[in-house]
Amino acid sequence: GMIHDGESRFSINGKPIHHFLGTSTFSEYTVVHSGQVAKINPKAPLDKVCIVSCGLSTGLGATLNVAKPKKGQSVAVFGLGAVGLAAAEGARIAGASRIIGVDLNSKRFEEARKFGV
């Protein structure tokens, strides 16, 4: 997709390069819409921030803004990586009575229990 005005901010040999989801981040500098930017503390460890910024907002947002579970309902979360754990946290915040976690990697269940799964 392109940025909101339909224009590309990148090109190679005069030909436009399409953006990925409104931005392209494999560049040292870029121009993006203000809605796609979040300021982070310069002291924050980047190896942690990158996971939290995408995984947390995606999982939590999917649960609270799309699935919208009601208090007392049961919720199933498929995949217990960063996005899945954030989805489980969203279910907990929403008041789900039971959060069922499904993942092929059994090592993820111990961490998932900390999120109410």
C-alpha cells in the first residue's frame, strides 16, 4: 500500500517503490504519517521494544477492539508468542472467565500461565 496521499516516498531509478503497510522500515531515514510513529525512551533496550511495540499492540488491540469479549466469557488464543500473550492479556483485562491457550510449542505454556491462560 501507499501512504495516505497515494504517493510513494521511495524510488529506484525513478520508479516508485511501494510501501509495506503504509511504511517501509528497511531504511535509515524515511517519511511516515504521524499516526505511524511512537516515541520511545532512548534508554529503552531496542531488542525488547521492537517486540513489545508490534506484538503488544496487535494482540491487545485484536482482543479489546475486534473480538471484544464480554466479562465472564471464555476466550481461546491460538499461538502463545508475543501477539498471543498480548491477546491473552486483553482477554484478562476484559474479564474473561477462562482463557484457553493453544500452541504447538509446549514450552510456551509456562509463560502463558502468567497471563491467565
